[in-house]
Amino acid sequence: MCSCTPEILKIIKTYVIIMLFQVLQAVGLDSAAAEMAEDMAQGAAPVANLAPQQVEQSFSLIEMATKGGWLMIVLAILSVIAIYIFGKKWWMIHKAGQVDKNFMRDIRDYIHEGKVKSAVSLCQKYDSPVARLVEKGIERIGRPLADIQTSVENMGNVEIARLEKGLPMLATIAGGAPMIGFLGTVLGMVQAFFNMANAGNNIDITLLSSGIYTAMITTVGGLIVGILAYFGYNYLVAQISNLMFMMENATIDFMDLLHEPADNGEEK
């Protein structure tokens, strides 16, 4: 047999009064309906006041983070490192891609006119991997084309390594942060069951809920840091791939440029 709380009884009473009120109106007993309306208002008032008393409870993200334990400090440090690496690499890649569209055409004009120093100065004007590749090739003009191409390719490998520096750390944070969050989950569950074991017969639901609460917070924190680092890593890798494509095109254009004077027999 089920037991009804006073609140449920009040709700049932309210619905019964509403039904009686509609029946009395249907048969034309307005005075009785008015009395029922007053009773309904008095009986429904306590029920209406129940909702505000149960809803007034919320927490901020800062309060949630502070209850996650010492592992949240580790996750906070990892998030700062990830943001720093992403911001630094994004700015470096952004600057590396800023090359004038007429850059290779100007280099071709200088080389055909024999103005090698002017071509080198133009390359030094731009702080980008493409300009440094072309500068390295111009400095090797006069040597065999195979040696020039090898020097340019080696310089390209150096530039790629410089752009990719720091990305392994970002990838480590992307994979390690969720694992740290899961570690906090396990520790929280162990603490919860430890408290329950020590409580004996006086087991309270708060003993279990507090440990699970801490466990879930570390999991959420680890997933947030890991997901942001993962998306940031893949974005940077895609941008570096675009730069590599630009560098390959510049290398091909420069080597074609060096073949032009030799084919025409104009200048060294």
C-alpha cells in the first residue's frame, strides 16, 4: 500500500475542487462555485509555494571547479599551457603565410636583370618560410642545380620543424587531460566507498554523493581541456599543411626560374 505525502494530498484536493467548480458552473450554481473558488485558492496557495522553495539552488563554474580537488589545479595548468602554445603557433603561422602575391614575379625580374643583391634584400623583407627558401636558393646561384635544390629542400625541412615545434606537447595535453579527469573520477569513487565503509550502519546518501560529485567534476574538466587542445592541435596541423603546400610551390617556381636563364643563354 502506497503512502501519500501532505503535498500530494494537497495537489489531489486542488484537482478535485477544480472539477467540482466546473460541475457547479455547468448546473448554474454560481454562489456555490464562488465558495469553491475561495477554497481552491486557499488550498492551492501552499502547493504553489512549493516550487520556488525547491528550485532556488545553483552553482557557478568557479564553485564547481574548486570542489574538484587538487587534480583541477593540474588541469588548469595544462589548459594555460595549451592556450599559450596555440596562441604562439597561430601567430607564427599567420605571419608565415603573409607573402606578397607578386613576390616570385619580382624575384624573377631581379634574377633576369642580374640584381642578385636586390633579390636577396627582397627575401629578407618578408619573415616567412617561403622567402627564406628562395633566399637560400639565391645564395647558391652559380652552383649545380641539384645542389641548389638540395639546399632549398633542407631549408624547407628546417622551417617545417620550426613550425611544428610545440605541437607534440599540445597533442599530449589533448590525450592526457581526459585521462587525468578519469583518474579524478576513480579517486572520487574510492573516497566515496571508503567513507561508506567507515560509516558502518550510519550510511548517509551525502557520503556517496559528495564523492561522485568530485569524480564527475574532474571528468568534466579533463574532457573540456582535452577537447579544446585536440581541436586546436588539428587546426594548427591543417594550417601547417597549407604552408607546406605554399613552400613546395615556391620551390618549384624558383627551380623553373633558374632553368630560364640557362635555356636562353643570357646570364649566370
